[in-house]
Amino acid sequence: MTHRLNILLAGAALAALVSGAVAGEVTELKPPSLPLGTATFPNGKVLNLSVGFGSGAFHRPGDAEGTIFTITDRGPNIDCAADVKDMIGLDKDAICGGNEAAKVFPLPAFVPTIYELTIGADGAIAVARTIPLKGTGGNALNGLSNPLMTTTTEGAFGADGKEITKSPDGFDTEGLVALSDGTFWVADEYGASIAHVGADGTVIKRLVPAGLEGDYKGASYPVEGKLPALVMKRYLNRGIESIAVSPDEKSLYFSMQSPLANPDKDAYKASRTVRLFKFDIASEAVTGEYAYLLDEPASFKKDEAKKAGKQNDVKVSELAAVGPDQLLVLERIARTTKLYRVDLAKASTVPAAFDDPAASPTLEQTTDLAAAGVVPVEKSLVLDSDDLADMPGKIESIAVVGGQDIVLVSDNDFGIAGDESRVVRVHLDAPLTN
């Protein structure tokens, strides 16, 4: 299915781009059917599950235009506080031991997996390769909650209502990039962390916030505290959701999904300021930190039509590099997705004082950023799904392919609510990259 749209392209720094409405096309692609089996609960409720492969996507330069990599998240899970009653008809006391800060994992042995996909000329998508994550000894990893003590974590329960032991081998993978040497970097929400992964899925190294590495004792791969300590102040389940790589493959960019709970939950709920980082791969050090301002929830029209939104409904779900220090940022709630182009060279780095846990007010509490010496990244709208017909909800992935095409992939949450994965290809009349 193809329909016409108007897309606002911005990028005045590139001579090839002209700001304004530019004609383009959106084509619905045909994702593969990937059944995962069923889960049965004590009340007889049965869920038919399918693989949710759209938590992150990436097209590696030099690959065939129809080749993209995607990644799953931690696997099927149901929130004890918000969803168990509606999804499976059981009270949290019956299935989660009354623990509201917990998840039900219907398939606790699920292994987070990278998918290499091929898009055919007819729009049909085939699985060329699956790459499950594994430890250095070849053992399968999992998506279970981490045994964190230095920061918050989630309880874990099985479909039978029995508590599951937390695992230092658990990953909630949400984004990936594929390098020319065949290896990957993935983003993880749990700690939060980023990890270097071999071409065969072996985790080479997991990098966590400084001071959190001790909580991963017993992990079946090396763990080092190389990220800023403040990252562990992520609100639970709002960690590192997105990752991108510079064209020269020397730097990574990663973003928190939401403002930090810094100093507390109230700051997370009210703030619009998300921290975006630049990371040097060779030295394994953060070399830049930027403030990204989220839109207000009322501007996400399809979501707002369903119910009035809260600021903490808005989140960053994906990054893609389109030039040196130039990124596409995917900002969304549930039904509405926006893509913004940003140029980090036009922003200031966050003053080091705001990385001090004792800072008061914190960056997240600061409403007048200019007075605090912070120039946030400038956002130029590329796409607003509210302007388009029949776009997927919960788009979590961007793959930039062919210079004038982007592939967007939804996250179906493993079909727990009956949703199917959707993939669309957006063709632009002008290139995003120079």
C-alpha cells in the first residue's frame, strides 16, 4: 500500500536540502510471521505470542539497500501494576505476589536476539539470519531483571506466579548499530548500559554507569563502569533506549528514553530535558553531553485524542546518524511519532556541574536553560505521523537506507495484546545525508 504525504524536511546546513513541504511516498512492507508459542496462566488464560523484532533497527552502509538489522527487547513481559488484570485476568496479588514494581515473564528463557532482514522487491521481508545474544562461554543470555542494589530494579515472576531469580545476564535491548567489522553495539534499558557484541552474538563487554559494575557480579561476560554515574538515576524502565554511530565509526551517540529521576520521581515526571551523549569508542569515554527538549504531550494529536497526556508519556525511542554529529531523533507517545533532525554542533555541552549528584537545582529541574548556560539541541521536524494516513503506532525503530529512504518498524510487544509488527518505508525526494 502506497500513499502520498507531505514531509517537512529540514537541514539548512546541507545544500542538497530545502526546508519546506517535500513530496514523498510511504509503502507498507510485509513483515515475516514469527510465532513464538503460547503461554498459559493459572486461570486458564492462553496468550499466543509472536516475536517483536522492532525495538531497534539499523542499515549498515555498504550493505544491499534491502538489508537491515533489527533487535528484540527483553521478551514478552506484562506490567504487574498496570496490565496483568486486563491482559490475563489475574490480580497482581495472585500473579505478582503483590509487587507492583514487577513484571511477569511468560517465557523466562527468551533470549534477546538480533535479526538480519532482507526486504524484497515486492516488499516482503525475509529473515536472513538470527543472532541470539550469548556469554563469552557460549551460554544463552536472557531478558530477566538485573539484581541491582545500587539503583532500582524490577521483580520478576513467571506465568505460574512464582518469583524468578534476577539475572546479571539479563538484557532489555532497545537499540543497535552494526559496524563494518561485523560487530554490533546495543543499547539496554536495565542499568542502563551499552554493550559491544561480536558478529556471532557474544557480548564482548557491557558498559554500565560507574559504581554499578559490582551489581553485575556473576555475569558471563566482562562488565565495566565506563558510563557517567548519573545514568543510573534513570527512571525504572526508562533507561538507554536508542543508539547511533558516526559515519566514521569512531563515536557512538546514545540517549536516555526520558528525563532522569534527578533528584527524584517528581523531576522525571515534570521535566522535558533528556540527556543525549556522545561516546568515543576507542577510549570508551563520554566526550559530549547535550540537552534535548521533548515536545509537550498535547502536540501528539492522535494520542491526545485518546486521552490527555502527561509530560512523562513523551519519550525518545530511537536515534540514527545522518552525518557527523547530525542525528535523526524519534520522539513518540503511543500513536503519534515524530522524527526530528538535530545538529549537535549547534548546541552546547552540558556544564559538568550538572553531572554532580549534589547539583541543585538539577538539570532536570532547570526550566531556564539559557540562564544556566545550556543551549539545547535545535530540532527540525522531518516527519509527523499525525499528518499521514494509516501509520503504525508504537514506532520504535529507524533504519536510514539508500540516502532518500527510511524504514520505520513498530514494536508489537510480542503480540501480548494481539498487535502485529508493522514495517513502512518512507521515500523522500531529497536526501537526508550529503
